[in-house]
Amino acid sequence: MNAKKLMIAGLAVTLLNTPFLQNADTAFAKGQPASKTQTAHYKYELSSKQAMQVAALFAKSASYVQAGGSYKTGEYKTFSYKGKTYRYLSSAIDTKKELMAYLQKSLTSAAAEQFIKAHGIISYKGKLAQVKADGGSLLQWNKATAEYVKTNKNTKIYRVTVPVGDTKEKAIYLVEYQYAAKVGWRISKEPYKDPYTAINSKLATDLASIFARSASYVQVGGHHGPGEYKTFRYKAKTYRYLSKPIDTKKELLSYLQKSLTQSAAEQFIKSRGIIEYKGKLAQIEADGGSMLQWAKAAAEMVKDDKNKKIYRLIVPVGETNEKEAYLVEYQYADNIGWKISKEPTRDHYSENISNQAVYRAAEFAKASSYVQAGGAHKPGEYKTFVYNGKTYRYLSGDIDSKKELMVYLMNTLTYSAAEQFFKKSGIIEYNGKLAQLEADGGSLLQWNKATAALMKTEKNTKFYRLTVPVGETSEKAVFIVEYQYVNNIGWRISKEPYRDLDIPGNMNPAFIFFKYLLVNSKVSQEQFIYPDSFNVEQFKKGIKKLEIREVKERTRNSLQAEYTATFYVELESGYKGTLKNGNNQMFFVIQPTGEMVFKIAAAKDMPSL
């Protein structure tokens, strides 16, 4: 009796063309005394290898059915039904009995029924049909690995990790199995994503890197073969055709969907202004490329919602120390895996831009010096003229139009800051070209060696304090630099760097002047930039008592600040100075002369600024 059961089980599995299950079934069935005992024992013997093999067989079957089967010559036929175009399945699976038999090689009967229903397969005029669609997937189920998760009653659940195409990406599914009598282990529910392990930081970075390469490839029009690059005029603009591998919408969508969801790929095509012209895709001529090194990015989870994950990616910029932060949104697509559902957007408020702060300031200093020197004149290009009694020189050819100069300046400045620089520099347009008064450029400030410290953030502006070495001396100058983020460009300086005039009260030279006036007048004299400009000894004659009431900033400009000092004095009889008994006021113009070093430029009884 046991031998007979063994023969039937072996024959059934052979007919189902699943050799890996055949071997397992016959091996487990041997030597079992009764059917009930045999089945119970078998349920505990589903190995990871078997689980993976059954899942691979199902994936192959699903792809086969979704493509309509394998059509013989002249067999492919379509029809319209309820406003949609259907195609008949191929003859090997065009009846429910045949399709069920085929699907049950990897699915339980109930799961096969559910598959037919879920995939919209209908019976029409006695044959099975489905809406026209493409099958196929990048998932390599035959290279998958499986690990046991748990057992629920009569169901075993495995986690199956599946390589995606030739990338390093992997999709992770949970697959449920049940044992079917006389057949073996079958999938009882279509594989579904494992929400807890389906995406990680590495996959997030890999997908972003693939997208960045794809975007750059598309932006340059693809890779044109010899003689393939062709342009045309359309709506007063010059367009170029995309190269052959991506010159149809179907091909381009397929290429983009290596990293993007379908809707994101559609949006990408629309946002890049790609059009169809005479049956081929085309775009306005433009250059692609970026210094962002997405493959070296670091990713961290920001938000985790059911089928949507948002990561923050910190991306190195070229070979600099600069980094940019992006938010990238991912969604899971059934039978495909995780894809980017929305193009990366800058997360500039979370960026630490200290390195950028120094880099941008140094680049602006270089640009400012370049413009002040008139640019780089080629041989024979340096020309002067007299205008309003003054000698002007033309700027060099690369910056001698406002458009060119503004583009150059906006490498480091916002548009409004570039306009302000242009206005302040006294550059004029003369005979169609830009010109300036003859002058030298250059500075001892070593901006590239500066250190930066974030002071504050107000609305869309970040304020940094930059400490800049002066030449080869030990002296340092301190500046405040304001930065704003420009969409799709990056951080730019929004206001020319200005000296840091925020003076701590106990370091204010006006305060020190009065503090030591009657105690050690030498210290008071040292508070002046030019000590000979104010006679401290003469000023203090006749003052018996002095109390500082208040030292308060009155006004400032980019180089200096003026303070109002209120102080109380008691004077000797016969005093001949300008002070009076009681409260008096003086006005001190103060300038920074080093790192947190300030000196008095002027001290008067009337405001100077």
C-alpha cells in the first residue's frame, strides 16, 4: 500500500514538471507508515532551497501568463470589451482547466483561483483573455535566497531576497506556503513585500545614484552614434533628437523606470520638456552633468509611511569638502521593488554649510579681485578711453557684457547681491561694452584659509562669522557673511561680506578708555588706532571723579560702528576743558583691527557717522 502511494505521488509530481519537488516528495514519502503521519512529517521538511525554488517557479509562471503565454504563428488575436482591448491567451492556457493546471505547479488551488481573478483574466466566447499588457520583471527569482520566518497553523512563511537586474539592488518578499496532499508544498498567497526589510540606506543610495546617472544621460540626449546627432527648429527654439536607445517614449520610460516609478518617470519627461516630433523624442539642446557624487552619499531615514519612505541623502560635491543634502521619496511597486517616486529635492535647511561658507566666500573674494582688475585681458585687448574727465578701461572679453558679468558673479552671489555688486563697483556701459575706472585689485586676506562659525538663522538666511588670516602675519580679520539658498543652484552669498562689529561690552575700547582714564592713562591712549590723534593726558586734566553710565551703539556701516558714551564727572575748580559737572556724552568711531580686536578711530563731542 505504501509503495503504491509512493508511485502515485512520484507520478503526479513528474507530470507537474517540478523535479526539485519530485525529489523532495519521494524522499520524504519513503518509509512513512501512514498518509497522515507522512504529511505531518513533510510539513516540517520545507527547506529554504525548496521555498526559493517554488517562488522562482511561480515568478516564471506569472510572467508567462501576464505576457499571454507563448503564441503560435497567427494565434495572437484581440477584441474590444467594455472599452478596453483584450487579447486571448495562447492555446496552451486558454481554458480555465489548462490555466489552473499550469498555475498549480507553484500555487495552491485557492491561490491559483485568486491569481486569475486578481489579474483580470476573463472567459470570452469560450476562451480565456486578458487586457493587453507587457509581462516581465527585473527580479531574478532564480538567484533568490530564502530564510524561514515562522509557522502559522498549516502555513509556513519565508522571507525571500531577490536580486534586481544587474544592479546591487535587492527586493525582499514574504512568501506563504501550504502543503497540498499528493502534490507537495505550494504558495498559498502571492508574494508580498516585507515592509520592515524591503528598503535600507544602501538601497536608497543605490537607487539615487542610478537615477542621477540616468538623468545626466538623458539631459545630454543619450549617446549619439556617428551621424545620428540631428537638430531642428520648433517654436523658435533649437531641438535635438534623443539617441536611438531612448528616442521613443516606451524606450525612455523603460530606461527611467530602472530607478523611478512610472508616474515619476512620466513627470521627469514632462519636466525636462521632452517632446515627440515626427515619431521620435527630442529636447532643447542643453548640457548635462553634475559634480554631485551620489554613489558616495550617506542616507538616513526621515519618514516611514506604509508604502512610502523618505530618506535624507548627504551628497559630496566633486573633490571639495562641500556637501549637499537632498530629500528622496521612495515607493514600492508590486513585482518590481522600491523605486524613487519623486525627484530628489534639496533639503537646504538641514545642511551643515560651514565648508561651503568658506568655499563660497573664498570664490567671491577671487571673483571680486578678478573684476576689480578688469578681468584677464588677452594680447591687444586692453583699451582705455576718457569719459567725464576720467580714464576708463574696458573689461576683458569674458565679462564685458552685463549678462556675462552677472553669470560670472552668480557663481557665488545671489542675483540681487550680484546686481548690488555691479551697481556699487561703478562699472558703466560704453559703446556696448562694460568698462571701469582704472584700478588695481587684490587683497592680503586669505579667504581660503578662513574658519567659519554659524551665528544664527533668520527665515531663509544663514549668518556665518568668518575669521580670515591677513597675509603672512598673525593678524586676523573677522567678517559676517550672509547666505541664502537659490533653488536648483545651491547656497549663495546674499550680501557682500562685512566686518564683524558686534563688540562685547567689556572689550569695547570706548569702555576701556573711560575705565582706565584716571587709573592708567597709558592704557586709555592704547585704545586708539592712531595714538597721536587724541591727547589723553590733556583730556583728563581737571577730572576728579568719573563714572561710566552707558556705552551704546548709535549706528554702523560695513567697516565701522559709532558708539555714544554717557559718563558722569566731577570737575576741579578752574577746569578749562569742554566737559561739565554731571552727565556728559562723547561719540566714538570704532573699527575692528584683528580677531576680536577693536580700536578707536575717532573720539568727538559730535557724531561722525
